Amino acid sequence: MSQNFSVLRLQKYGFFHYCQVFSGEIFQQIYNSLIFNEKFFVVTTRFYYYLCSSKHKIAMSNKKILGIGSALVDILTQIPDEHILQELNLPKGSMTYVDAQTSVEIGKKLAHSGNQMASGGSAANTMSGLAKLDIEAGFLSKIGKDDIGRFFEKQMTESHVKPLMLTSDTPSGRVQAIVTPDGERTFATCLGAAAEMCADDIRPELFEGWDILYVEGYLVANPTMLDKAVTTAKAAGLKIAIDMASYNVVEESRDYFMQLIENYVDYVFANEQEAFALTGMESLHALDFIASRCEIAVVKVGAKGAYIKRGNEMVTVPPIKANVIDTNGAGDMWAAGFMAGLVKGENLAKCGQMGAIVAANVIEVLGTKMDAARWEKIHAAIANL
């Protein structure tokens, strides 16, 4: 049997999909069965896939994910039009860092619109989503010794996320999250104590017992600390996932993002604007570019869904229709659904579908917190995949 003929037969029976869960020894045994008898090959492949994938899923389901990012409390405000953003000099859809005084002034400007408060921060949101999807999750950050910090830690605990909170005398971080009528969100972020997390805070014991470190891209503003975090995590055997944060953050730190991805990162999450800011390419070309530098690349394309690539495997995930109230947290929750599927050993298509389900639900509520009834709806939708 020629090599080309063998490869065609392997493709025909989906062997390259099946073999992701095979050991080298089993791989060779099944390949030999193709040469011996094609019908026997099909039966053998499917039997071993059932056996090995079951073990693979059991092993993956024990994976624990630690998030690292800024511990922030979101102050959510819905505004009637975009003129307020212009007055505040905040580009729509962006994340802008502000100092404590500016944050207070923005709060006063928005006071007449009313607000609600909830724990936030990109990686913290994702960890909360993972915990709701029955994945063991933790969160590492720094908070102030104040009511805002205590509120944040309490909400993490109530969400069943293990809080690994360092403390500072500086006030805790907060975000003015401003939502326009089309559901788009704009952030004015005062990092407060979260900005003080430093390389000296990163100790090897913090990563003991965890399997994946999930990094929010906003941490590129603190490269010395982030370098220490990813190198320490890698030395401890963890995989690294990163969410690209915001297109303007990527534009400002493109070279550093590239260095992180090429040297440390296994899983990359970006939306189409962030992917373009990183690569200068449109979505599908950007996907290829990023995927060539990591294990799994995801480019989310809004109403068109998402593209996922691992090696030569590429998946398109269609969007799910939703009544958009607030897009705040959509990317964070998409990542939560995807990572939950990944650590449970699901294929890329199902991982993406899980991400889409969680994201479609969070954009139907104000903020990133969903009630028990909505999480029941999410679990039911995932069970029906």
C-alpha cells in the first residue's frame, strides 16, 4: 500500500481526528491494522477512540484553571446616547486607563443615570463563568483594605472561585462601565491596588495544584510582573491562555504580545479588532498567523460567530441570536464556555458552541452576572449539544 493511499484512507475514516487521544503505541497498532485489513481498521479505530477518549475526558475534567488579572469592581451605567462619551473623551468601545481623580469625576458626570455595582475584571469574569460551569477555578490579584476590596473578594467566594488576594493600602480598583443603547460598552478603568501587583508577589507556590494559567491581556501594562507570572507558571508545568483584552491595548503593546505568544502562550483569544491590531490582517488570515505560533487560536467575529484553529484543524462556530442589552462580558464568558469544554475534553466545535451559548446569554443582561435561572438555561442548552 503506497504512502499516499494510506494517507487518503486515514483522512477518509477521520483517523487524524481520532488520533488526538491515542498514545503512540496504540497509534501504531491501529495504523498497522489498516495495512492488514481496511474493514478491521475501521472497527479498531472506533473501538480505541471510544476507550481512549473516555479516559482522556476523565483526565481532562480534573483540570484546574487559575486566572490572573486586575481585581476590579464594575460600576455599570446605561446612558441614553453617545454624546456623554464624547464629553468624557472616551472612545466608544475602548478601555481607557484613568487616575483616581478622573474616575471620581466620571462617576459624578454619570450619577444622574443611576448605576449598579458588581465584581469585574476580564479574567475574574471568566473564572466566575468557569465555576458556574463546574470547573475548579481560582483568581490571583491585589485589592485594597477597603469596602470595595472586601466586596470583590466576597463576590468571588460566592461565585465558588478561590480568591488568592494580595492586599495593599492603596484603594481597590474600579471601572466605570458605560453602556450605550446599542449594548456596546466603554470602560474607564482606575486600577488602584491591582496595578501594584509586582514580580516579588509572584511565588512558585501560588501555582501549585493548578493546570492552566488564564491571563487577561490588560496585564501587559505591567510587563515585569507578567513575565514573572508566565515563566513561573511554565516552570510549574502549567499551560498558558491569554485573552487579548482590547484593540487599543494590543496596538500599544503589539511587540510584547507577540513575544508572549511565541514564547509562552498555548491558547489565544481575540476578537477581530484585536486580531487586526496584532497582525495587520483580516480575521481568517489573522487566525492562521496566530495559530502558527500557539496550540489553539480563537478569533471572534461578532455577529458572524467565531473561528478556531488548532494545527491544520479549523472550525467555524456560528453565532446564536440574542436580545442584546449589554455586550459587557461577552468575550469573557465566551472564553469561559470554551475553556470549560476544552478541559472536559470536548472537540473544538463543541468548545466553541459552549462559548457561544454562554456569551449569548450574558449579553441579554446588564453586567456580567447572571441569575440561577439563566445558568440553568445555559446548562440545559449545553446538554443538548
